[in-house]
Amino acid sequence: MNRILIVLPNLDHGGTEVTVMNYFRASGLPFDFAVHGEAGYFEPEAIAMGARIHRVPTRSQGLFKNIAAMRALYKKHPEYKTVIVCTEHSFAFIELWVAWRCGVKIRAAWSHFSDYQGASRLKRYAHFVTRPLMRAFGNRFLACSESAGKWLFGKTILRKKNFHIVKNAIDLDKYNFNPETRRQMRDRLGLGDHFTVGIVGRLAPVKNHAFALEVFARIAEKDASARFLVIGVGILQHEIAARATHLGISDKTTFIGTADNIHDYYQAMDAFIAPSLHEGFCMVALEAQAAGLPVLLSEGVPREAAVCDLAQHMNLSEGAQAWADAILKIKGNERKVMDLYATGFHITDAAKDLKRRLTDD
């Protein structure tokens, strides 16, 4: 039986991995995974769903070791007729080249980012130089937004027949606003009637938590009872916690860490903020809108992430005070539930589309 091999760094609880797992659950496609390092958050679930996990060395651990491991994998498993490489940079042309050399029929790259996070000037230059090799060895080009596609493949690919937007779709049913869940979560978190702002994402520089804390500090100056929920873990968690203390808002800020039921936390919020420096799409913004939350997005978040009137974009250059004022304007507004099923972001519909993209010639 033909199977699909997904190549990505790991199966931890990140935006790319969440998207891949959403499609795995909904599509019924036979996914296997080639990953690096230790077991990730989603691995037990993936294995329970029938996936096989292959561990291969990273290119940084040895380019030739990586190539040899992938060639051996394709030789051992000729059932892999489709490979999808999830990546943020064009150096992944190497995975596509190996698949091409091994006779894999469908060789897809899937772009989830609109920039190269934390890259040096030299690495960025190398990314642009090697983009043509992505196009040479791949024959399907997938992206979560046009900006993500342009970043990884170049703008000319956006007009090609084999370029497809694969939406960061979710199970909308799970995120729909539920007053009873809201009451339970707010009781559990001790929020009472406090106006509550939330942010969800890795505690990493690109997510711009430092700015989010500045915004909330300005909100707290005008509403001393306001509360801030920070959901996620990452390399900056100690620094961000220290920053909250420095701003005098640590008693108003709750760090949740990793949560299996993030959809329930959206119910407890009154507003959502996403001041990212850049995003391929920003799935958490979609999730928040599905829960009926007003959402404030930076210019680094693609316009496609504003899927309904609940979301608006603001430039980071307008400053924390302007962002705080914009959020405070919606304080006390009744929860506005939007019907997003016609937007194409319901995972059941999107999974059918992905299935067709991977089988059409």
C-alpha cells in the first residue's frame, strides 16, 4: 500500500506539527514521519493512529549521514510514493533531491513560515540562492499563505498549477463558543469578572511576548482588575516571567505552560493578541476567532489570518499604548460568534482538498 512520508524536525507541540496532525486525523491518509531527535509530544498519538516514526540525523549532524539515512529509508520502504517536506528554508531541497534520486513520484515542500527565524545574513543569502533547487526537485509546492509560498519558493511559483494553498485548518466544532465552558474555566482560573487578555504560542523571540507584556501593562494602568493569560513554553520563559515582574504585572499574569485543552482557555478570554514579528499564517489567531474572540494582529501576521470581522491588524510601530487602547475599546462587548464554516478553514473540508492536491496529476 502506498504511504505518505512527512519530513519535519519533530512532532512536538508547535504550529506546524499541530497543522500536520489535524490533517492526519481528518484525511485518513496513511502518514509516516521522518524526524530528528527525541520523541515529540504527538508521537504516541501518531503511532496509535498507525504511523511509523523514522529517526534520521539532521544535516547539521552530518550532511552525508542525513542523505545516506534518507536513501536507506526509501530503499527499505518503496511504498513511499509521496514525500512532504515541512520547512522554513530552501536548504530542504536536499530532502527533495534525495527523494527524486530514489524515484519518489510526488515530492512536495510545505511552507509554514514567511521568514527564516533567527537566521544570519549569510544563511538568508543562501536561502535565496538555493530556492531554484526547491523548484527543480519538487513537483508540488504547498504553503499556508501566499506570503509563506513567496518566501520559500519565490513569487513566480504562485502562478503555477502545482502551487497550492493548504489552509491551517482546524476542527471548528471544538472551538465554538460555549458559555458553560467559559464559566467553568474562569472559575478554575479565578478570573471572576476580570477583563482577560490572552496570548498563545511558543515563548520565542518571533512571537514578540515582550511587546505583548508592554501592551497589557498599559491595559492594567487603566483597568487594575485586568488579567493576562500566557499559554506556551519556550526558550524565553524565564526572561518573559522576569519581564512581567519588572513591569509590575506578575500578579495579574498567569503562565499556563503547555495545555492539551487550549480550546477551553480561549473560552475564558475576552480578547486575544498576536504581535508576532512574522508568521506563515498564525493558527492561534484562527482558533481565537473561531471561539468568538476579538483579535488584534501585527503587520507580521498575513492578512489571510483575519478570516472574519473579529480580527484587525495594527502596526507594531504604533506602540503599546495604541494597542492597549484598541483592546480596551472592546471591553464589555458581548461575545460575537461568527460562522466560519464557509471560509474553508474547517479541517474536514480542507483535508479533502489536500487529498485531491496530492493525487491529481
